[in-house]
Amino acid sequence: MPGSIDDWSNGMNPNRQPDFETRCIHFAEDRERDLGAAAPPLYQCSTFTYPDCEAFSHRTDASPPRYDYTRTSSPTTKLLERKIAELESGGAARAFASGMAAISAAVLSCVKAGDHIVTIETVYGPTRKLFSEYLPRYGIETTYVRGTEIDDFRTALRPNTRLVYVESPSSLLFELQDLAAVAELAKSNGLTTICDNSNATPYFQNPLQFGIDIVVHTATKYIGGHSDLLAGLAVASKERIALLSVYEGELLGGVADPFACWLMLRGLRTLAVRLDRHQSNAMAIAGLLESHAQVARVFYPGLTSHPQAELARRQMRGHTGMLSFELSDNSRERAERVVNALEYFCIAVSWGGYESLAIPMEVIDSATGRKTWIIRLSVGLESVKDLSADLTKALSPTIRSGPVQDPHRIG
């Protein structure tokens, strides 16, 4: 196959774009340039050299453009960004050193002192801390809404609102927002929208196709997929990413390391296969929990019993391995006893890796406003029979385990 695949008519059917899995592997690859390497090389360097002073003087307008300094870009980073932009149906992407670096950069690119943000109550914990504790230093206020109805957002708007930030499915309780309706409301009021798409990934959802302006990812999760990297991504139009890259990217300096980008490229090659397995395992676990006598509720958008199942069918193509459940005895002691009794579900923060994880957490039920304890699961790639047996054993009402875990170590 000749050269770099910049469009899909090059050696392929000109009337059909390849499927997601094929684009993950082949889009923007140039194996001839890379001496036939099946995997792209890693450019693990901080700076790039020039053959003479004339080349250095014209480095910004050279054709093709030369790489200068890795805080700006590198061949490894650029390949990843091109693939992610393609998979998210965006104009361009920017890779960051962590999910919060991407989220912070995207948010800061949209607001200034005195502005107002509307977001959801169950937004990712560190994002909420950014909104509640950091941005108020600069006179930026945030209103939190449930977000399951478009009127939740409409009634929260103020004259100084500049940004609507959503996360669908949301953290912990996995509620959805109607992305098309949110985008339409925002555009009619001259506002910018950001969607955290870390949970669904571009395999199962493309917020930009619903009119959202910027998509962010904690790529540490499913895109990396192996619990061995820390990274974030932002995707938007070429114009937005160009400005974001110069100011919030280069000046704040949260650039992704080339090795992390290379690991993300590796993760993309198996993303669809892994997510299909995460989904099938999670569906089986959600069904098991839903029918279990010790379980009061299961929070998983893939279940037909989920109150937003119809919306999920409209804007998502599938579901990942993230779910949570509330026990009939929804006390802290009972939740931690169940988690301590698990063998194959490790106790750890983060999610989206190959391994299954479980943590007990106290949350505010967005429907009732009451506090309750839930168990959040990241269902991994192990045998679903083993995972099911592990949960069944841990849920036994007679189970006894070690001491109650200190919740402060959860983070």
C-alpha cells in the first residue's frame, strides 16, 4: 500500500470509508517512510536539529513543516493526534500529559475572569474540584445541574454563561445528557460546549457529530487500556485546536510525552476488540447484579431497565465496562465488606484497563438527593465466569472478610 493514507481512495474502495477498527490501525500510517516497520517508530527526543541556519530561520514556514521542539509537537505525537481526530470526526486533536491537563486546557480556552459555567452534578471528581476550588480564584463560577433533562441546563443559564460542560455517561451513576439538545441550546445562546467522552470512547460515541464543540478524553483509561500510561486528549475544529495548542498547550506546557503517545497508538490497535469484550463482560455482570437479592439498583446504561435506555440507543453505539450498584443494605460497612471479599476485582482508583477494579463510594443520589453507598466496578477482560463467581461469593449475606478499608486511601 503506497505512502501515507491521507484519504481512503488511496488503494481502497473510494466509495466507502473503512470501519473503525481499520482506521485505528491504518489511518495516517506511512510504513515506507518508516522503513517498513509494522509499528510506528518512537521519536523519544526533546528537540530536533537543522542542517543549516537557513533551514532554522525558515522552520515555521517550511514545506513539509519541520519539527522543532517536542513541547510543540513530534512525529509520534502528531500521528496519534491525527488518528484521534479521525476517530472522533474532528478537525484536529491535541495530546496532553494527563486527562486533567486536557480538561483544564479545554476549559481555560473557553472562559475568562467573570464568566459562568454550567455542568452536571455527577461530573468527574477532579473536574468538579477544578470548577469548585480553582476557577473561583479568577472569578469564574459554576452551576451544577442534574442534566438528564434539557431544561436543567436552560434554567441554569445566566447572562455571563460561556461554557456548558457535560460528561455522558457521567461518573459514578452513569446518567446521560442529550448531546444534540445540549449543543442546540448552547449554540442558540452563543455558548461553547465540551463533552468528556472518556467512558464511551470514540468507538461507542462521537459527541462532535451531535454538535458538541470540544471533546476531551482521559486517555489513561480505555484508549491506553493497559494501566501503564497517563495521558489526555482534546479534539475539536482545526481552528480551536490551533489556538488551544499555542496558549493552553504550549504555554501551560502539559504536553504528552512521546512514549505515552506511542503507547496510546498501541492501545488504539486493540481498542475495538477490548471494548467489545469489556461490554460483553459488563452486560453479563450487570444482569447478574440486577437479579441478585442483595442488590437494590444497578447503574449501567446498557441495561434495558436504565431510565435513559432510549437516549442511550440514539446517541451511543455500545457500552463499556463501567457500572455501579447499590446494595439492599446500602451502608458503608456492608459495601466495604463486599469489596474486601472480592478476589479478582482489585481495589484501586482509575479504570479502563484490562484488570477488573472495585471501590466503595458514598454518593448523592441525583434523583432523590439522599446519600448512599455504592460499589463502582470497572469490569475487565478476565473470564466472565470467574468474575461472576467472584461477585456471587462476595455478595453472600454470610460473608466475612478483613477489616473495613479506610475510605481516604481511595482518593
